[in-house]
Amino acid sequence: MALDRQTAATIVDQLGLNPDGLDLRPVGGGDIAEATLIKAAGQAVFVKTLALEQADLLAAEADGLAALEQAGAIRVPRVLNHGESNCCAWLALEALDLRSRSRATDARLGRQLAELHRRTGEDYGWSRDNFIGLTPQPNATSGDWSAFFGQHRLGFQMELLARRHAGALAPARIERVLQAWETAVAGHQPAASLLHGDLWSGNAAALANAEPVMFDPAVHYGDRECDLAMTALFGGFSPDFYQAYDKAWPLPAGWQERRSWYQLYHLLNHANLFAGGYLARVRRELAALGR
């Protein structure tokens, strides 16, 4: 949902900015929301907009960014405000000059991600449900990692896939996969680390001074291996990133086997969102993991 000048003026007013010289410039690159750089009286604000019925996506994003900022481990765009107007829902963020990450940035990001993961909660989950892309992400808390990830991650996505694509997954197959998951992680009860939740390479960048920046989170408390698994799913992170993380906080034994399960969650989500080749890949992964 594109931002109009009237709504832009309202946002500027709510932020307490001077509206003189109001200028709107569309920003490309977003997959879900429209993005606009608002300039007024020499100040810049980055604004994301969606249709009113999708307002909760932006509210969840604001919640996640605020949690990551409060953790203080990795730079994120500061949330200025969010709300709704006649035309759309909006989220106003600190405008940052984002650039491609260098190897030095990746090394710094690896160390900082380990620091973020040391921020832990008592249970797995989150204080509210949020989204992974456009897909709802249920976060009802649990003290049992196997149960949480099985029910609220793998189970939720598989059942959604079965409803959206007739014949994609039979109930018996879903049950076998969840049983295999429980067997694979028997005795694995990791710390409930604060996670970004959707850490692919497109959600991490750098500032001019090479400082890492993360954005578009799907935060929750979970196994820190989940964030690392997502970084490896589609690539885009240098060896320096993994080496720095490992030096700061090595992963426990068995992480290689668990990685496939954590990546399956994101593959299921991509199959639900985009179908196509992701459906075929999910079937192969399920056949390998759930036999």
C-alpha cells in the first residue's frame, strides 16, 4: 500500500517533526511492504506501509525490533512509531544508510550474534504471536524445546501446507515426521536464546563504518542453532561470520544433524508462500528426515 502525502504529513506530525519541505521517495527492495523515505526540514524517516488488514504484521515487526534494540547486542533500526491511517497501516523507523556487508562486518556480526543469543528467557516462545514473512508464527510459551518446535514450527507449517496444497502431506506423514523430530532431539534442551528468527542474508547489512545492522525479525526465544541454520540455508554469509561465532560460543555436539530440521521450518514456510520448486524440495527433505 503506497504512502500518500496526506498520510506522510500525518506521520511527520505524530513524530513531532517539522513538515516544511515534505518530500516522499519510494524505496525499492521490499518483498512485503511498500517503503518510503520521508524527508522534512532536513530530517529523514523510513516508513513501511501495508493495507489496514495487515496492520498486525507491522505491529509485530515493531515489537521485535524493540526487543532486539533493548538487548543491545546488534544494531537495528530504531522504532519511531507505528499506527494506522485512512489508507494504510504504517511503521516509522530510523533511516539508515545501509550497505553491503564486508568480511569484517560478518566477523563482527558473528561475535554480536553470539552475544545476542546469550540473552535468554525462562521458556521458549514469545509474549505474542508474530510472523515469518507473511505466515503467522505462533509463539505460545513452553518449557520443552522438542514440544515447542514440533508443535509451533514444524507441525503448524505442515498442517498449513496440507490445507493449502491438497495431497501435499497426508496426516500419517505429518505424524511420522514429528515422531522422527522427537527422536532426533531427544535429550536436547538448549538455552532459550533470544533469536532474530529470520536471519537470511537479505535481513542483515552494514553501515558506512562497517557496523552490522539487522532488520525484519521474527523474534522469539529458542535454540540459537535456529538462527545459524537459517544463515546457511540460502548462503550469503562469509566464513568469517561462522568462525567468529564459533570462537565466541561454540555450538554443542549434534548441531549438524539438527540443522536440517531447523532449515526444514523455513523450507516449509517457503513452500506455503511460494509453492513451485519449494514443494518438491520439502517432499525430498521430509522423505529423508521422516523415514
